[in-house]
Amino acid sequence: MNQPKITERTTDQLLRGVAPAAMALPPGSHVISAAQIANIGQAQRDPLKPEKVAILGTAPSSRLLAPFGDPTWTIWGSSPGNMGDPGSNPAALPRLPDAWIEVHSNFMWPEYRSYGEPYVKWLAEKPFPLVACDKTLFPRAIDFPWKDLIAEFGPYFFTSSFAWMMAYAIHQGAKEIGLWGVDMSSKDEYILQRPGGHYFIMEAKRRGIKVSIPSESDLIQPPPLYGIFDSTPMGRKIAARRQEVNGRIGQANMQLQQLQGQVTYLNGALEDIEYFANIWGGLG
């Protein structure tokens, strides 16, 4: 029997037909009034050439802490996990983003169609600008300039939607980039994507662009320093703890094998009993 993943992806949750955990409203989330919603957009000129852009992921720790009520920020959405109209269900964002970026092209594959089809339909009906790579899925979309971004930044660090979106924001002249709902901490989904996120954070800072990341995000943490971390107090503590837990796993596996042997023996004994009961039970 398959057990639930400890760090479940948004995709896994959508495939199971449930609202992602990222949709829970955390303490301190932005609550915006109807008047604020009406005013948002008046301060925006071109949502694809923002001065301050908030890039949204679906991580529950900080997704709804984004500055939805601040008209100086342009909100860029992404991911089926952020799909939903405000007020229609608990999964929805407080307001529609100012633009949406979608680099994937596999939403109509059989294994993803259960949520991909409604997502494609939802994006087709929205008023905000949509920038996408696949215009067969999204005919109304503006072409995502991925070749231009590779020419500018090189091909080595485009490891996630957020890496593409950060590169696009830098390319479009943003002066400040914020990342909300972006953790890149799930072993199954993000562990290989994290270096790309870190690269574009550093590239933005190198160009004088301010990068805002909430303290609730794991992305703010740098990776362990190779060769250095092992000899730090925390590195030694983790190594000792890892060794202890591996030892306990080994002991538990030995006990499990012994118990499995007993189960096999007892099943054989039970089979003998059933044989005698069924064949010889008729004797007086």
C-alpha cells in the first residue's frame, strides 16, 4: 500500500483530486477590501514590465503573505495550484494576479488531464495577460521569450518555473523581485531546482535589483558549504544523529526479519493444522 509522501507536491495533491495544502490561510495573510481591489491596477502600467513584481508559488508557509493589497506591487501568478476565482472557493487567491506565466506544455497528457484541462480552460477565460511557451494550449498567450533568456543568462540554471520567472522579471527591467509561496524544499520536486532559484537571486542582487523573500520561506536559506559544513558544530551533530538513526534502522530491520521468520514458521504450522482438520477430522 502506497503511503502519503512526507513532502507532497502540488501535482500529487491535484492528481488525488484534493485542494493543495498550500491553500490554507496562514496567520498574517493579507486581507484586502473591495475598495483596495478596485484601486489595484490603477497604479499599474504594463504588468509585464513591472518595477516591483511578486512571484507566487503554492507553498503554504508564505503564499498568502504576498502584497495583494499594495498597488505598488505587480502580482505574477503561476501553477494550477493557484487556480481559482476570488470568493469562489477557499483555494482562491485574494485577488486575480496582474499577469500569469506558464512554461509547461504537458497539461493535456493523460496523466495530468484531470486538472490540466480545467486549468487550461480557466486561463483561457481570464482577463489578465498570459505569457506561455505553448500557444497550441493557450492561443491568447504572449510568447514567453525563453530563447532570449537563454541568450542573456546561459542555459544552466533554468531548473523551475520560478527560475524562468525571475529571469523574465530581470529581463523586463524589474527593480524589486519578491518570492512568496516559493520554498523549493520538497525532496521529490524541488531539490534539483533550488540551485537555479539561488542563482537568479544572486544574479538579481548583482544587477542591483532588490530581492524580497519572507522569513517563512525555506528558499532564503543558503545550501551547506561543501567541505566546510561537515566540521561545524551543526554538521557534526547531524552526522552523529544520522549515524544513530541508521543504526536503529538496522536493528529494527533485523528484528523485522526475525519476526518475519516466525510468521513464516507459524503459517506453516497453521497449514499443518488445517490439513489434519480437513483430512483426518472425520476419525472418531
